[in-house]
Amino acid sequence: MIDRRTLLAGLAALPLAAQAQPRISARIDRLPRTLPQIGLGTARRWEDAPDAATLGALRDTLSRFVALGGSVIDTAPSYGRAEELLGQLIAELSLRDRLFIATKVGADDRATGDTQIEASFRKLRMTRIDMIAVHNLRDIANQLARTRELRAAGRVGSIGATTSFDRQYADFEAMMRREALDFIQVDYALDNRGAAERIIPLAQERGVAVMVNLPFGRGRLFEATRGRPLPDWAAEIGAASWAQIFLKYIVSHPTRPIAIPGMAQVRYVEDNLQAARAPMPDAAMRRRMEIFIDSL
């Protein structure tokens, strides 16, 4: 079981700006702290920092993210140097106690998974990782067994599983019914709503917290709305950008998932984190948003 006292102490250490952010309480005993609904994803944008300017931009992004109340960061060994860069910047900025770090294991056998996980600890410069999820169902039984051992040993706070492909949904649903998880991560967006039919409701039924990857629909949503003015109804939900519209749709889902858009610039942090603030779309507005995007 996770050390509740340590987690609660971490929450108490969050700055006042963070306390002001809308937050979600995980629905499981192992996570007594609350987490902001907008996290930071590191796929692609954090894969490398070939020069000082790029590294500086990532440092500024991370610093601003925390200053505005962000704490959830999602990464993976398959995201290039993302774990290594995160570990370096978190240490330099002394931010470890103010973050919830989630990474993954994507391996096809127990030995390879063990090697990968230990490498994640080294790259992140951490003795304890808040969450490790099995990436895209790879070797799911063996890898979940290993992450449970790490959780029991206190090296990992919570465990989960991820998917970002609808072709995996049937197997993912079966796995969710079979296994006891703390988190799932699934692709969900205003133009990609399949996960809301069975996966996300099942997570609620099973008491599992939800992270949402690909909240911008692999970039399709921005392509569909490029050059278009915001609709009149955007003001009704307090949205000042297309990104805020797309994110508000996700975080207003009744299960209140955590969205993890990729961010590597301060301006995106400042824009995206506003999406977690009221007012939020109600059921009628969410349907209106769906009809709008489907018409483009």
C-alpha cells in the first residue's frame, strides 16, 4: 500500500497557486491526495534537447507548469530522452515533492521489463515513482505482477495500464475486468469519443482513476478548426482558445478524467491549464460541442 502520510505531506507542500487549481480526487484508497485535471505529457516534444535553447524552453515550461498549480507529468521510456530530461530538470529546480510522476513499462518479457523499469528510476533520478503503467497491454500479466511487487515494496505508488488504439479496446476492457488497477490511460478527444462508450464508464465502475492521452485527437482537432473563429458558445464555458474548448470537453466528462496534453512551451502551459477552470460544459453543452465538431 502507498504511504498515505508521504502523499499527504506532498500535497501540503504544494504552493498556494496549486491549491487554487481545480483538482480531482482519485477514487481509490491508495491515492488519498487530489490531482489537477490538466497534466503535462512528454511524448514527442520532450524526446530530445539538442541545444541549450531547447533545454531552456523545457525548463521554463516545467517551472511555469508547477507555478500555475500543475503536478501530474506523464512520460515513458519510449519517448526518447524524456525521462532523462525530466529527471535532470526536476532535480535542478528541486520540484520532486511537488509532482506526481507517471511513467510506463513497455516490454515483452519479465527480464526486459525489469531492466527498463530500473532504467526509468535512474533516468528520472528517483527512488520512488508515483505511478507505473503497462504500455499498450504489452506482456500485461507479467508486467502488472512486477509493478505490484514494486508497489508493495514502496518503490511505486500506484499501477495501471494504457492504450491509445481503439483496436485494443476489447482486450483492454477484458483486462480491466480481470485485473485490479489504480489508473488507466486511454485516448479520448472531442472527435474520438469511443472510449466514453465502455472504457471510461468501466473505470468508474471499477474505482479506477482515468488519464486521457491524445486529447487533441492526434492533431486532427486543430486541423479541423484552423483559421476558424471561436464559436459564440465558447464564452459560455469560459474558453478563450480552441485548445481550451477541446480540453474542457474532456475534463467535464462526469468521471472527471485527467487530460495530459503535450506541452513544451510556456505559452501552451498558460493556455491549457486555464481549461480546468469554471465554467464547465454541462451535458447539453457537451452534446452541442460534439455536433459542432462532427459538422466540420
